[in-house]
Amino acid sequence: MQDDTESRNNSPKRLPDDEAVRQLAAEVKMLSSQIAELENKVARLEGRPIATPGIETLPIVRPATVAAVASGTTGLKLLNRAGAVTLFLGIIFFFKYAVDNQWIGAAGRVLLGVVAGLALLGAGEWLRTRGQSIFAQGVSACGILTLYISAFAASDYYKLIDSAAAFVAMVIIAISALVLSVRHSDTVLAVVGYLSALMAPALWHGMDQKFWAPNVWAWFGFVYLFAVQVGTFRQSARQKKRILIPIVAAAVAVEAFYLINPGHPIVCVLFFLGLAALHFRSGLVDGYVLGHLFVLLAGTRFLFFWLEQEGPAEVWSSLFNEAESIFLGVYGIALLIAAVTRKSASDRVFGLALLGVVIGKLYIVDVWLLTRFYRISAFVALGVLLLASSFVYSRWRQRTNT
């Protein structure tokens, strides 16, 4: 009996099998993860750093802190922009005061403006070396504008230089602003540079209207404005400054109406179509919207020119308003058809928005401006178009749901 007891005590103990070991390890891992999750929740509640295995702990940034930083930066930018504009206006008022009191002659005024502009540009560069990039934006932009106004005044007000030399000086100043904007990735200087470049031909035209023949405006204006818009796309793609595109596009459209449209409306239409193609090729959402807007601008401008030449004068206004509404409605339906064939949500949204504009124009403007015949024909034609658009839209919904 004693021998049996000793043999049982001396026999090797039975170890758990592999399945039991794996199950135990899984339970331990699950408990460890649950404990870590609970610790992180407590850390979030207490505002302590979150401990993550193998990852450096980072402090928790509360939404209030982020909002405070963002609001502080926005406030600094607004104050900087307001200060730059105020300083620029103060310089102009000082010039006016000096002129009224005959303190300095014409050459002295221009020279003072050039010195002030260069001093502001130097101060802006110095501020950037001290890490004050936001403050430097307004100072540098003010310097560029001061130099620009000085070049314009030297020709238009004081007749110290001819208009061609003033134009070259303004273009050089605009290019300098663009070079600095690329160097410092400065959006403010980029906007100032592009708008200055766009204003230069118009100011030249104002300084010397006899110099420019209509054909010069047609071809020079076409190439010049198109080159400015291409430069905007290149800089926007390189520096991710998408705000440049709509700002410069609006300025280019206004400048084209001022420079090209009066003497060459068909060239202006072709120019708008070229800008539309340029924006469509960008592949951006902003480019998509602006491309369609330029197509609509070209179409309405062509209708205006054509009806002005061919339409009867006594009903020209009613005829143009009806033709414009029908053109916008047809374009909206074309976008809906494109949405069906391409399954494009962008075409659908823009087409519906355009049809909404047509409906608003029909019920708010056309119903009062059109004569009786054109009012009836406009409502009938657009009613048919809107019913057709509802059919196309239903087809789009069917295709997207299948």
C-alpha cells in the first residue's frame, strides 16, 4: 500500500494540452485590451495623456483649444489686412495733403512713393526672418500697392513718363509680387500680383486711349489675359492655393468685357469658351463650376450680339430675355442628360441648380418684363423644358438605383 502511494507521488504531473494554453492566452490578451481601454477612458476624462503600447504618448487637445487657436489666427489675419489697407489709404491721404500744401514737386512725390514702397517691402522681408509671416503679408502687399500707384501716377497725373513705360513698370511690379508669393507661399501677395497684372492693360488704356487700336485689344488682350489665367492654375497646383482660381477668373471676365468685348464681341465669346476649356481640364471642383459659368457667359454674350444685329428694336428686350431663359433651360437639361449617361452627381446638381435659377428668373423677372406674346411663349416653352427635365431626372434616379 505504501509502495502504491509513493509511486503515485513520484509519477510526472499531467500538463494542460495546447488547446487549453491557447484559450488561456486569448483570455489574457482580451483582459489586457479591456484594461488598456478602461485606462484610456479614464485618461480622457481626466485630461491626461493617452498611453498606447509602442506609440509615444501625445497630449489630448480639446476642441476648445483648437477653436481658440483658429480664432486667434483668424483675428490676427483680419487685423493685419485691415492695418495694411488703412496704412495704404493713409499714404494716399498724405500724398494728397502734401500736394495741396505744395510741399514737394511732382518728381518728389513719385520718388517718395517709390521709397515708401521699397521700405515697406524691405520691412516685410525683415519681418519674415523674425517669424512674423502673417504680419509681413500685409506690409509687403502694402509696399507692392504703393509702388504700383506710384508708377501709375508718374504717367497719368504728373506726365513724368509715357504710358508705355508706366505699363512696363506696373507689369514688373506685379511680377515681383508673384515671385515673392512663390518664394514665401504667400496667398495675399499672389492675389495682389495677379490683380495688379490684370489691371495694367486697363490702366494703360485709360492713360492713352489713342495708342490702342481695336485689333490690338482683341489679340493682345486675348493672349495677355489667357496667360495670366494659366499662371494662376500653375501656381495654384504647385502651392495648393485654390482660392486664386475663382478670384482671378472673376477679374479676367470683367477685364475681357472691358478690353475685348466693345470692339470684338465674337472674339470675346471665343475667349470665354477657351477659358471654359482651361477650367474643365483642371479636374477641380472649382474648375468644373467656373467652366460651366464661362460657357453660359459665352452663350448669353453670343445671344446678345446676334439679337442686337438681327432682332427688331421695338421688342428686343423681351426677345433677349426669353431667349436667355430658354438657353439656360436647355443647358440645364443637357446637364441632366449628361448626368444620366455618365452617372455624374456633379452634372445632376449643377443642372438642377441652373433650372432653379431659370424658374426664379421666369417668375420674378420675366413675368414683369416680357410683353404678352413673349410672356406666354416663354412660359409654354419653359414648361415643356421643365417637364422634360423631370423625365430625365427620373431616368437618372432609375439608373442610379439599379
